[in-house]
Amino acid sequence: MVSVDPDGNLQLRGSGNVRILINGKPSAVISGDIATALKQLPGDQIKSVEVITSPSAKYDGEGSAGIINIVLKENNLQGVNGNVGLALGTRNSNGNFTLNARKGKLGVTAGVNAFAFYSPGDQEVDRIDRDVRTVVNGQSVLTTGRLYQRNDGTGMGGGGQGRVGLEY
């Protein structure tokens, strides 16, 4: 029912026209590039994922394939706690940091997430053309040639997001 294509784009029942909600509400972070925003959401902060395939009229045709509501965990612990995550690879890396503080009914949370990718590439072509017969100005010309070509390229990029929350 829910799938992710090779580019990280979310689909519901084969359609990319999906509305994403966080705790039942639209999120400015999710409204842009959904795939990137979801990559930045730490998995350990997700309580559940609700899939709504027949949304009510309240959503007025947005997300015609359906709605995915991501319910985040609530922090009811008193005091301060945090979470740090880091993943390093030869082509992709990501990290996240979350800090929560709660005293009585007041809760404050802050988090930052980032990712980077590196994609090196090179290509080498060595072609030898032997006895190629061409006609130039009415005369037959026999040529032998060699083509050597080398290309190097690197793709790099990344992104991140931060969030701050207040509960009372």
C-alpha cells in the first residue's frame, strides 16, 4: 500500500499525490520536499504511522491517493534527556540530535538533523579505429585513428532541518 521509489519519493496505492501530517496537523517542514523531510525525521521519535486511504471532506481533495499521519512520541518524563544519532558511510552520512526538557506541564524540545552524500564517478574510453575508409572531395581516404577520453566527476550535496517545540 505504502511504497518508496528509488529516489525516495513516497507513494500510496501507486500515486505520489499523498498528504503528510505530523500528529494530525500539516507541517511546514513536510510541505516542501517530502522525501528529504522524511529522511530527516529520526525513526526513534515515531510512535506510529496512520494510513488513511479514504480521507473525509475536511481535507478537500488534497492527497487524492490518501493521507499519511506520522504520530510522534510524547515525552512525559520530567527533567532533561536527549538523543544523538550518527551514521557514516562511504557515500552517505547522516546525523541527528534531539534535546528535551520537561518540568511540570511545560515541555520544550529541540532537534537538528543533517545528511550529506558524495558520489564520485570516472569514465575512461580508449578506442582505436583501424582502416576506416572515407570519401573526401571525391577521393577515397584510408585512415587509422585513436580516441582517448577520460572524464572525472563528483556529485555532492546535503541538507538539514531543525525543529523547536513547546508543550503546555
